[in-house]
Amino acid sequence: MEKINFTAGPSILPKEVFAEMAQGVIDYNGSGLSLLEVSHRGPAFTAIIQEAIQLVKDLLKLPSQYEVLYMMGGASTQFPLIPYNLLPIDGVAGYVDTGTWSTKAIKAAKVFGDVDVCASSEDDQFKFIPKDFKVDPEWAYFHLTSNNTIAGTQLHQVPDSGDVPIVIDMSSDIFSKKIENIEQYGMIYASAQKNLGPSGATLVIIDKNLLGKTNRNIPEIFDYQKHIAKDSVLNTPAVFAIWGCMLTLRWIKKTGFKKIEKDNLKKAELLYAELDNNPLFFPRIKAVEDRSIMNVTFDIKRNELEKTFMVFCENHGVVGIKGHRSVGGFRASLYNAMPVEGVEKLVKLLQDFTWRFG
């Protein structure tokens, strides 16, 4: 039985990407070598990483001051690297706390300097996106998280930050739609294992004019400027993961943001419409304007049926809908590679289960 995978990450990727990656593990481009054994400084990988960088620049239409890096350690490693590289010793950074990942980013930043948490939705279990806050023009940067995989909320309107550069974690919704007004961002970062590629690579897009101003002596491996100077090959990079990113970026370019965004909206509308009207299941996020298009979180009114529904789904080839361990319930991740038909099947299962048990 073919499985429909709603896992939050590592997650579904386009089938053609899986197929090409599988072949490359055995024999990369007819070379007689697996991609897993080629040198990261050889011509094969050099071509891969150059294309992976250029595709990001082309897709986002990046101005010349922006550099593209592929690093390791996931978004969690970027949490401390951001203040290390961008927050002056005597400076202040602004953060909005919208869930687990922004909370971790705040904790890491406090090691390096002053942090102003200007807004938080923690008191309501992160079930909404705070909007009533002010940006201090003296902040070194303003940190946001665009999509919250655990809570199921998403920032659909980026606030005006004036001259303060926005640093934003787009790990779970990057490339899900066209990014408007790219120059308002000082830095965009994203771990790959959602819309971009397999786990192991982390994308960093940064305005190089922001660097070198902290008055810190930063060890080479933690210094964005050093990684830029070496074109993301300061040390051995995640060769296989970056190749997967390159293949996925090719697919994104071929598909186009217009179709990707249209399909993502359709998938979310189908599922939320069912949850809003189903007598047994209900969406966790009530504020429609804050609902995530990528990660739909929902619960069941009869808790004793939670495990039964999980088994019901697995028996019908639907996997990965268990909610995050910290909140429970259910979560359906609707990343770019999830077909509309997959969501239609989940909706049908919700209806059938409700008919039987509701």
C-alpha cells in the first residue's frame, strides 16, 4: 500500500527528487561512484553547491548584498550563531515569542547579550500570533519565526520594522510561496527537512553588510564571514543533503511559486473546512488569520478515540499525523510535495471515522 506521509519533518519530498537521490546513492551521473563517496572539493560537488546557491538567488531574486550559505546543525545551531554574529556586545535584539522554536532562540540569544521579548503568546499556549507590539529602532535586529510547526500558527503578514533588519526563521514554510519585499530581511534561515530537502543542511541567506560589527572575536567555524569566503565549504559540508536541496530547488523552479502557493492554499482550505464543520474533530487554532498553511493541528472531542483514529489512518495508508509530544492531538503537515489528493484522502478518513464513532 502506498503511504501518504503527513510527518512534520524529516518529511515528504517530490517523488522525482527521491528517485534521483536513490539512483545517485548507487551511481552518480554515470560516474561509477556513489555521491556519498565523492570529494566535497572535487568538481562533481563543486557544481552541485554552486547550482544550489544560484537557484536560491534566482528564485528569491536576491540583490547583490545577499550571500547564500549551506551550513549544518539545523536551525537550532543558528539560534546562538545569530547573536554571536549580529548582536554587538553592548547591543539589544528584539524577539517575538510564538512557540517552542522562538523560545529556544531567545534562550540562546540571552547568552550573548540583551534580549527584548517584545511580545509573546505563551500565556495562551502559543495559539495566536501577537500583533500589538512596537519595534525599537535601536535594536540590532528583530527576530521572528514565520511558521510554528508544533502550535500550528503562521505569520501571514510580516510587521514593518523600519530600518531594523528582520532575522526570520523560515524552516517550515520557506519556498511555500513567493517572498515579497526581500530587502526587509537582514537574514533568513531554514533547516532543510521540510520544503527544501533532506535533513542535514541548513540554508542561511544573509545581508553581508550586517556582519563584522559585534566587536567580538568569533571562532572561524562560527563566523558567517568565514563561511562566505569559502563558499560554504569551510569544512566538510553535508554533501548528500545539499544535493537533495539542489534537486528540490530545481523542482520548485520548474513548478513555479504561483502553482505551489495555489496548491498549498487549496490543501489547507480543504482540511480546515472539514475540521470547522466536523462534529468529532476540531482545529486547535481558532484565530483563522493565524492558522498555519503548512502544519494543521487538530484534536478529537472524545480523547479515548485518539489511538483508535491513529490505527484507522495507518490501516488506510495515512501516516505521520500524531501531534508533537509536547501538545498531543494530531498534526497534518501540508508541505509543498504533499499532493492535493493526499489531503482529500485525509478529509475522507475524518468523515468516515466520524460516521462510525461520532
